[in-house]
Amino acid sequence: MSNNSSREVSFSDNMVKIGIITVCLAIVANFIPALYLWLVHGIIPDFSTILSIWSLAFVTFGVGWIVQPITYYSIMGVSGSYIGWVAGSVADLRAPCATMAQKVAGVEAGTPEGDIMSTIGVTSSVFVSVTIITIFTFIGAYTIPLLPEFIKSSFAYILPAVFGAVYAEMSSKNLEIGAGTIACGLILVYLLPKLGVSSIYMTLFVIAAGMLVARVVYTMKKKKEQDN
Amino acid sequence: MELKAIINSPGLWIASSFMIIVVVAQSIIFIRAAFKEAKNVGLTREQCVRGMRSAMITAIGPSFSPVIILVGLLAVLGAPTAWMRMNDIGAGRTELAMANAAASVIGAELQAGNFTIEAFGAALWGMALNNLGWMVVALVLTHRMAKAVNLLNKKYDPKWIKLMMAGATIGLFAYLLSGQLVGKGSPNITAAVVSAGTMLFISKALKKYPKLQEPALGISMLVGMFVATAIA
């Protein structure tokens, strides 16, 4: 048992090490085009402009920078977080792929097996999305107009379709939590904007509702066990 | 050199390719580590390969969703920048909004006559600084989150912590799904309900066919999208 747990620790330590190194490299890569423009063409905004641009980014997206990596942690896990916050498309692409990899392998999220399968799912999704985006970078401008109108219009419904299917899959394992939480979600998303709550805080309210429903389910199950 | 020439120059292609290399290399390293560790926890190679196949099929649909905005980015920021930014953090809409906001700091606008090479420079800084935010937070918080969860598991009933994490995940997706439904019109509702129904049908009624489970989400998505389009 102690042997087993020390191995788990070393695996997760290894994941953290890989994650930290690769995210640092991504941070460097992130600035290379801007630096290239400066070093080769001599074009760079002056320092105060860069500062204003940063403040603009911070004001607009700053809450998202902090809140999103925390709120997505429960589904992404350690390695998934390091990959997802570099490669992007966490909600509509990485998380569904993690869920499916766990589902077909028959493992549960939040277990060592679940972490491994979600890592496999998220990395596999990166290979596919990079390939597709790269192909479309070269041929997209020519092929998109050639697609049938029916297919093009259906693109508008990708998000409700993905989220609907993922939600069904997640809820099928925790039926009570799924049913209770979507009811809360619909009500909160309808009501909160009328009270002037912005969307980034709305996420937190609905997540809190999900945890609360989970608590109720947990308490009821425990009571049932004790009664028996 | 002229703006159009610089934004599509070979030099900028090379400068933009570093991010793609890091993204792909990161996933190669992680997937190799995962396959290696799988043996230690008793996952078979077949389970891993099936998971990989299912994730790859699932990824196809959502990978297509940004191609329309990709074409928009290509037109305004050039192919190398569009390629890099669609493959890293920040949705297409976010990148476009940030590029425009940064250009506006020096009084320019995307796709306007005043979008000069200086405005392009500002846009590059804008997108880089915005993406930096997520990466730094992931860098600082991820291993701390892992520690926090370990601590919670020790302090409370692990059964409850697992259920709580499931509740948080379901809550997150309930928010994302509700956002697509509330005030969005009936085709969105059709797409979500049909897709969810198909998913449940495949994973419950057709449980005996493991081959169908791998593409389940991809199939459900397409059925939902096409039914919504057909009756819209």
C-alpha cells in the first residue's frame, strides 16, 4: 500500500515537472512573433503603450485568467490543466475528450486511472485539433465557401450539441446531481443577468449550486446507509 | 516592407511555429508518460488505445468549429498569426477582440485603412499579453490545486470529496449548457436535447456494442446539429 501511494506521488510529481517546464517554454514561444517584429523590422509599441495594452487585457479578461484554471481543475486534473491552458479550447474540446477517454476505458474521474485516461484523451485531442487547424490555415479560405449551405448553417449549433452530449454523459453516472444541477443552472442563468451579475461570476454560482446538490445527495445517501 | 508582405513573411511563419512545436511536443511527452504509468495502475494497453481513439474521434467535430473564425483571422492578421493563435489558448473570438482592442490603443482598427504595421505590432503584444495571463495562472496554481485536493481527501471523507468534484464539474457544464439555451431560441434547444438524447441512447441502450461507444459523442453532436438545422 505504501509502495503504491509513493508511486502515485512520483507520477504526479513527474506530471508537475513536465507541466512546469512545458508551460514556461510556451510562455517564451508566446512572445516570439512580437519580439521578431521588433528585432527584424524594428517595430515595437513604446513601453507605456504595452502597459496600456496589458491593463486593457487585465480589465477585460483578468478574472477569467484566474477563475477558469481553478473552475476547470476538477475535470482537467494536473496534466490536463497544463495542456489545456496552453492549447486552449478547454470547455468545448479538451474536457469532452477527457470524458470520453475515461468512459470507453471504464474508469472514473478523480482516480489515478481516471487521471491517466484524461491525459491520454486531452493529448490525443491536441494532435487532432492542431492537424485540422493547420490544414484549414492553408486551404480554409478556399474550401469554406465550397461547403454546402446545410453544413455551414449547422456549425452554429456545435456548442449546444457538444455541451448537451457531454452533460448527458456526465449526468448518467450521477443522475440526481445532473438533474438537480441543470435545473439550478437554467434558473440562475435566466435570473442572475437580470440582477446585474456578470457571466464570469455566474459560472461560480452554478458551480456552487452543483456542489450543493452533490452535498444534498451525499447526505441523503449517508442517511439511508445509517438507517439500514 | 509593406504590411501584407510582413504579416505573411517566411520569418513570421518561423517565429509563429515555436508555439505549435511546444504545443505538440508537450502532448507527446505527456501521452508517453501516461502510457508508461498506465501499466503500473493496471490499465491495459487496449484500454488506453481505445481511449485515445475515442478522444480523437470526439475531437474532430469541435476542431472544425473555429475554422470559420480562423478564416476571419487569416484575412486581418495574416496566416502565420492566425495559425499560431488558433492553436494556443484564447478562443478565436477572444483573440480577435484582443487584437482589435490593442490596435485601438494606438488609434487603429482591424480591417481599416489605419491598420498599419505599428497597429499589427500592438495586436501581437495584445494577444501575447492576454494569453500570458492564463498560462501564468496555470503555472502557479495547478500543483497547488493538486495539493489542496490531497489535503481535502485526508481531512474529509474521500467519498464526499469525489462527489463534490463531480458536482463542481457538472455545475460547470450546467452553466455552459444553460448559457447555450437560455434566451437562445429553439434550434439551440433542439440541438442540445437531441444530442443529449442520442448520447444517452448510445451509452445505455446500445451498451453491448463497444465499437459504438468510441464515436458516441461525435455521432451525438452531428445528429443534434443536423436535426436542429433541418427543422430551424
